[in-house]
Amino acid sequence: MSITGVYKGLDNVPIKETVISTIDGEKGKLYYVGYSVEELAEKSNYEEVSFLLLHKRLPTGEELKDFSNKLMKERTIPNEIWSILEKTPPGAPLMDKLKAGVDLLGLFDGEAEKTDKAARLSTAIRIISKIATLVAGVYRLKKGLQPLEPDPGLNHASNFLYMATGKKPNALESKIMDVTFILHAEHELPASSTAALVVASTLSDLYSAVSAGIGALKGPLHGGANERALEMLMSIKTPEEAEQYVLRELASKRKIMGFGHRVYKTFDPRALIFKSYLEQLSEMRKDRKLLEIANRIESVMIRELGSKLIYPNIDLYSGPVFNLLGLDKEIFTPIFAAARSVGWIAHILEYWEDNRLIRPRAVYIGPGPRRYVPVDER
Amino acid sequence: MSITGVYKGLDNVPIKETVISTIDGEKGKLYYVGYSVEELAEKSNYEEVSFLLLHKRLPTGEELKDFSNKLMKERTIPNEIWSILEKTPPGAPLMDKLKAGVDLLGLFDGEAEKTDKAARLSTAIRIISKIATLVAGVYRLKKGLQPLEPDPGLNHASNFLYMATGKKPNALESKIMDVTFILHAEHELPASSTAALVVASTLSDLYSAVSAGIGALKGPLHGGANERALEMLMSIKTPEEAEQYVLRELASKRKIMGFGHRVYKTFDPRALIFKSYLEQLSEMRKDRKLLEIANRIESVMIRELGSKLIYPNIDLYSGPVFNLLGLDKEIFTPIFAAARSVGWIAHILEYWEDNRLIRPRAVYIGPGPRRYVPVDER
């Protein structure tokens, strides 16, 4: 391997091997352990996908029942943690509350420092389960409501939606929430997974790694983008206005939220799946406004920028879907974090099988070596 | 730039340019902005070094006074945060309490989300100042003591030592604590700085980035190593036993703590500086036991492994120094974090001048594409 220059952004630099997922950016395909996300979204569920990512194979019926049961039993959060989070400033970002919540979970988890394989897997299940409860809870606290008890009769995604909104979801809402969790579960090595992996490569604990992932996902260049895409859609009144908006922004060389991706050079497959559910949900709600605005933005963008390989990404359609599910935009990125926790952890567990401390270099371009000058001579 | 293979560990892969620091691993030299750490340790102080790292030049007298004053004024921690940290389990790792403390500081800091240059610099100063108070406070809380009020008459390092131990340091103790902060302030891109940088590259906030740095530093392959080096030294009774210990461990192919470094292929210059202060401190305390054991381990290791370029690193001598300053080993890595906060932030501020999202890749080696198999057919 020859290394010359500076690999800023680590574009196209592979830092690990994986069997967890692969993205075909040219064809717009995403596979988890070889299965396409289209098929998983249609036929699987988040519990099964989590097992798949952690164990790198689909579970048997018995294994799935056992795994789902374990996830269900770990949903509660100690009351001490709720009462701490309740006292944090209402105006602070939900992602920061979630991160503090995960750190506190780690502090209160007496098993967090165990390093054998079985203990790490149990910790993984605790985190993946509880992080959804945390997201719903900090969301409700911010609205001045109390966190709700998990409902053991609902699956992971439906229970999350219930804990966030206080309403039991119907069949379509349940399916959409499950698909949301499946499609956000894993995406190879974006910044959040990379941050989590760097932390884990020092043999630090899983809570610390997940906390770093949340900190990275918060950024507007990463998970923070879905909120902004919805803000854009909601600021536009009609499809005609949408066309004018896109042309005006492009003329001013500004970026349009919900488009373009470091890896995809065509449609993000997740965007297409969300789009089809947005159509169903808009039909059910008899409210097609966001759908029509997003559709128009998409067609204008493809007309104007398709040749530059800038296509819709997941953020364009996930925001409107969440909005029609009755969720405020501040919970969008936290939902992404709750779903992605399994992807972060799967990559860490895989990396730990043959760990190497991640320690890159910087290229020095500064002055010196030079002598120190005492302050009265400066 | 041609990229082939997997850059696992990112060994020797530069991910940014910098004027902040450079390591000459062959010669065993470390420079901050062109000034050798030997000269800075002798003639400068942590406040000045922090200014140097953040502004990439030494301050004038007036600037130094102003900067030191700002740092001094930001030392206090809101009482709400102390009362939260007081309720966390006493047995939990101090690094986790520190991380939760930093996340809570971010939650309570109404300015944390501001992104203009001046606001970011103010946030940087708040973090660098308060993190030392947090470290001393969680250390005292864990011992069942109350955090102490900062003493505005003491400089950053001396005040930290006072807040941790409850005793005003004498001249040598003050100097050693200041040198400790200087020598731990910056070291290019170890895993902790990399984790902080990955988080910051999404344009997330400084608290989230520093929190990720703490999570990475906690790991036994990184900051956690200094505790273990002291454990080793304290488990040995005499220099003769030390020699036997090293030979026995090497024969069993085990690593000796406090030796070897990814970048240094000779003495870590910081180890040599700490060694000279350990000599002075041992003299003052009339207690040369740890010094003599460390010296013997060093000479046996160099005799046995010097040809393999495995030399003492900073951890071999920092632990005994902290021990003779009256500090328990659980505070060693948190001290490292408090001092390094400025290095993490300096790299982030430098990177933000021309930011690029850090998004590496993984090489897929798994099965597929393949069709989903329903659970009853598995």
C-alpha cells in the first residue's frame, strides 16, 4: 500500500473489511449481509434485522423469538435517569439529551465493563432496546409530558411509536415505523459509525462508542439533515413554488436538502421505499401536500442535476413520513440514532474480532523547529 | 492518490494537514507549533501552551494575561451538575462520570450551538477550564468528599491539584502539575483526537466532540494505559524483582506496560521529562522505590528490546509522578483528558477552517446478493 498526500474526509478509503453491509453506489443498491433492503423492508422486521446484523445470518424461528423477547424485556430506563433528564434545560437539543441519557445508562449499568463475547452481546441488546425508550422519553419530557411505560404487546418499532406519541399505531403506521427502523439500521461507515469505531478501537466500552456515534449523527452534515429537509418542504406552499424554489437556490449555488450522497450516484434505494410509504400514508391521511411538493422538487432536481449524479437521498422522504406519523421534527435524528445503534454496535463487534487501534497521522505544514521566545521579548 | 487494500488502524495515513504539532518518531522529538516540548515544559505554562495551540502562535504579555484570566473565570460548574454526578453509582469509572459531566455541561450551556468563530473560541475556553474542575470534582465525589471551590489565586494546573487533593501545592508540585498539563496537551492524532475530529467533521458541537475524545481516551489501548503501568510498578517490590518480572513477561510473549508507541521508535521525549521530575519528587518525598523499579524495568527492556525499537513511553513515568503527588490511579486518565481537551479542540478548530465530512469505506467480503428466506423455511 502506497500512501501519498492527505486523505481528507477519507473518501473511498477502506478502514475495515465487513460482512455486515454493502452499498452499490452506482446501481443504488444496499444489502445487509447480502439481503437487499427492499426485500428486508417488505418481509422482515427490525428485531430480525438486528439479529442479522449482529450475528451475520438470519435467525431460526426459535432464535428470533428469543432475541425479540430479550429486546422487549430490556426496554425500561431506571427512574433515576428520567429524573435527571427531566431537570435538563427544555431548550437543549434532543440529541444532547439522548447522548447524556446513554452515558447515564452506561454509568448505571454494572455490566458495561465486561469484555467477554456473551457479556458484550447482552450489553448490545440492552443498548439497542433502551435507546428507543430514551428517545421517546426525552421527546415527551421536552413537550412537558411524562415518559410512557413500554407496552410488551407491541414490537420494537410499534412500541417506540406508541411511547413517543401516546397512541397505539394502526397496521400501516406500525409497518412504516418498522420499515423506518430497518432502513436506518445500517449503512456501512458514515461518520457516526466511524466515530463509534474509533472509540471502540481503544477497547473502550459500548456505551462510550454509541455516545460518540450520537454526537456525530447530531451534526447537520450527517443525521441533522433530515430535519432540515422537512423544514424546506414545509416552507413551500405549492408544487409550483417548489419548482421556483429549486431553480432560485441552484442559481445561487446553494444546496438543496435531501439530495446527493457521498456514495450513491443514483437514487438512494431507501428514498424510493420511503416514497412509496409516503404515498400510502398521504392517501390514508388524505393529505398529499408534502408528497406533491417533494415529488416536484425531485423531478426538477433530476432534470437540472441528474447528469451530475445528484439524486434524492433518504432525507427527502423520511421527514414527510415522520411528519404524517404525528412526530415533530426534533425527534427525526434521534429516531435515526435509535435505529442505527445496532449498525454501530455490529461494526464494533465485528472489528473487535481482530481489533487494531485506529491512529492516523497529520501532515505538518507549520513553522520550526524554532526556539522559544520569552514573553517580554515578543 | 491510489488506494488499494484495507487501511486498518489507519497506520501512517494522514487525514489532515496541521500546524499544531509534529512528532519526529525516529529522533524522539515533539513540537507544538514548532517549539519543542522540552523548552515549553521548562519555560512556558499550560495557559500559554493552550493559547499557542488554539491560536498557533505565542501570545503577547497582554494576550496571555487576558487568556489566563478568561480560563480562570470559567472554572465553576453549575450546582445542578454536581448534584446529578453525586447520584451516579460510586463504583462507575471516573472517565464515564467525566464524560457524562461534559455532556451535561453542554446541555446547560446555552451558547454551545453557536457556530461563529468568536463563539466557538469562547466555548473552547469554557470546556478547557471546566473540564479540570469536573475531573477534580468527580474524583472527590467518588471518595465521598465534596468538590472544592476553585482558588482564583492559583494557575490552571495548581488549582486543579488543589481541587483534587485539598492541599495547596508547593513550588515543585505546582511545576510538576503544570508540566503534566503541558506534556499531555497535544499529540497530533491519536484515537481520541481522531474520534473528536470525526464527530466535529459533521459540524456537530464542541461538547459532543470532546465527549467522544473522552470515550476514546478511556480505552486501555489509549489513555487507560497509564493506570496499568503504575499497577505494574506497584506490584513489584524491588529492582531485582523488576528484572525477573520483565524477563518472565517477555518469555511469555506478554507486553510490558509503559513501553512502545505507534509513532515513537526511540525514547518518548515526554517520558524523559517526567523521569527527571520523578527524580526530583522522589528526592523531596525521600521515597525512591517507584523510581528505582521503573529505572530497572527501563534498562532491562532497552537491553532486551531496544533493537526492536521498543522504548519507554510517557505512561512509565507519569504514573509514579502522580502517585507521589498524592493522586489515586483512577484519576490518571481523567487528568490526561483534562489536559488534552485543548489539543482535541485545537485540531477541530483548525479542521473547521476547511471542513470535510469524514466518511471512509469498508470492503465487503460477505455473501450475496441473495434472496430472503422466510423464517419457516430456515
